Amino acid sequence: MIRKLMEYHDREELDIVVAVVEAQVRSTKKGKPYLRLELGDSSGQISGNFWGASDQDLADVTRGTIVELNGQRQEYQGHPQIKVYALRVVGPNEGYDLSQFVKSAPYLAEEMMSEITQRLDTIENPIWHQITAYLLKKWQKRFFSYPAGRSNHHALKGGLAFHTVTMLKDAQGLCDVYPQVNRSLLYAGCILHDMGKVIELSGPVATEYTREGNLVGHLVLIDEQIVLAAQTLNLDLTSEDLLLLRHMVLSHHGQLSYGSPKQPALLEAELLHRIDDLDAAVYAITNSLQKTEPGHFTTAVRAQQDRRFYRPKKDEALTRLPNLE
């Protein structure tokens, strides 16, 4: 049985084919160049260093290449890493495809579709329901396979839908506690808020930002999709309901400095922003904790102001979770 990257243990030697998720040329204290790598397959990702990289390796080993490597898994300050002894770039005719090395969400697309549809069916406002259902159907294939980000939260196949499902569950709990919240508007916002990423990103394999993503961004892209859907469905483009839905997606980053054209001006918009931020934070912290041995601190979590988080020695709940990386 062929072992996956995350199935190796400390000090075990690896002879394995993996994808290069990231590759950076760095220099040692003595000025000698080496490769700092992020390596991955369908089981997850581990960083690695190739100290003996040749000039040819520095040129050939780039993001999105597939490599066959020999190395050793090591623990450094409670974190796994790979010391690479040798590697070669796998050729296009050797039977490998990048899609084989992509980590997927811990739930099947059908399961996530069922969860989202349950909440969609409870959206009572006809404009919000029609637009949300229309766009979910229009972008269904991409929505349930695309990541929610290139390298940050939920950057895995199906991550966009996974992020949406978790947010809807959070929203349901908040609506149960606070009856003044418009459940229909919050649910519609959760489903639509990041749907622009199906245009902003290139897909789940070797994810890059598209031209539209770089020049416009997913907040404006989904707002445009909402307006186009309203036109197709012959809905009133001047209605307050349409305006409220557009505000939900345009303000969900919360701050102008975070890319929102507007700050939240509705209770539901504020909750959408906070739920989005909460889910991204939980994902990022959990992902780092899963790479950390009990009794140690994580490496700096970039999305959390480079803070480090402690993994308790007794962490039964964390060990029962599926690996998020």
C-alpha cells in the first residue's frame, strides 16, 4: 500500500511523489541558496527544506510542479517538516496529475448540497430565495469543488461549500438565540457572500487568482451576479429587498481596509461579517494546532496577527476531528 505524506512519522525516511504547493529560494546565513518548500498530497501539507538544491533545482522546482523526493520526516519544536535529500521533477508522461495531490473538504459534495438546500428552502422572502437558488444552480459545479481561498482559510477542494455550510450552522444558532435577526436575509447572505470566488479563483488545482479576481475581486463580482440574476428573473431592480441583499455581500469583509466597499449597516450584515471572520479564524487556528504536537505552541498563525496558539496535552476533541489541511 502506497503511503501518503501525512502517514509518515518522526525520523522515517520517505520515497514519495508529492506536489509542490509553494517554493521559495532562500539563503543560509553563509549566503548559500536553498529551497523552502510546502509539499502536499491528498492527505495534507508539510513544509520542507532542500539544503542541497542545485542551480537546476532552483530553476525547475516551482509552485505546481510534481516531484519525486527522498527525505526524512522530522519534528522541529513540535512541528513536522521534511528534510529533503534529493528530488526530481516528474515528467508529464509519467501518469501523474495535479488533481491527485489536492486535499478535499471532509464532507462529500452531496452532503454539503443537502445542508445548504435545507437552509435555502427556509428563505421566505421571494426575491432573496429566487436569486440565491438561481445563482446556486448556475454555479453549482464550481461552488462545490472550488476552494474558499488560494492559501488562507478553507484552501482545499470543496472548501468554499464547506465554509458556507459551517457559516449557515453558526447563523442558525444565532437566529435561535436572537429572534430579531432576519433569518432569511442572513441565510441568503451566508450562501452568496463568497460565491464570487468561483470567478475570482481558477479552481481547486494549483489555485491562482484570475484576471477578474485581481482586477475586480469577489465582493464586487457577486454583487454583479446578483444584479444580473435579478434582471434575468425580471425582478424589480429598485426594490429595497434587492438593495439589502447587495449590501450583505458588499459589506461582509467588515472594514474598508479589508476590501469592503461599505461597512455593515444592517444587523444581519454585521452578523454575516462576524460569522465569516469567526469561521475563518477557527479553521486557521485548528489547522495549525493539528500540525502541532501536544504540549507545544503552533507556529505563527498569519491570519491571526502572527499569534501562536497552545495545543494542550489532553486534546481529545481535536484528535477526533478530520485533518483540515
